Amino acid sequence: LHLQHLNLQPLDLRRLNLRRLNLRRLNLRRLNLRRLNLQRLNLQHLNLQHLNLQHLNLRRLSLRRLNVQHLNLQHPNLQHPNLRRLNLQHLNLQHPNLQHPNLQHPNLQH
């Protein structure tokens, strides 16, 4: 999956259930998730191999009551992430596996 310049304003994914989601070699360059609302998101057995999120913009991202069980992120690449006003209330990450993380130039303002 190759998604360049994806803009998801204002996306509301309440009660989204993605069980056994497998996104191998996902490329999300210049992803813009402003005002994204992921309330009660359930991602069981999520597998993101070779994840590439270049120039990620997560302004005003709300991950309230996010439940990610058995998260597997092999070789994640998050270059130049912008996580301004990130809200991680009640975040539950059971059994996370983050092998070989690369977080270059993170911006965590506010």
C-alpha cells in the first residue's frame, strides 16, 4: 500500500475493530491526521512490518481508550514525526514488540 499525501481531516473512527490486520511494507509519506479521533479503537494482533512513516503529522490526534493487543512493529521508520498536542488517554498496549525502531528528528511540542 502506497499512500502519498494522504489527508484524513476530520476522520472519526469510533469503535473501529481491525482484528488481525497485516500491513506489510506500508508507506505513508506526508501523512496528515489532523483532528483524528480514534475512540475505543481495538487493534488485535496488529502486524506492521517495515512500516515507513516519513514526515508524519499527528496534530491534535486523540487516542482515547485505544486498545492495541499484541502489537508487532518490525523495523518501524518514523522520520521527522510531528506529534503536537498528542492525546493518549487510557492507552493500553499489551505485549508491544518494537524491533529496530528509528525515530529521527521527533517533534513533541506541547
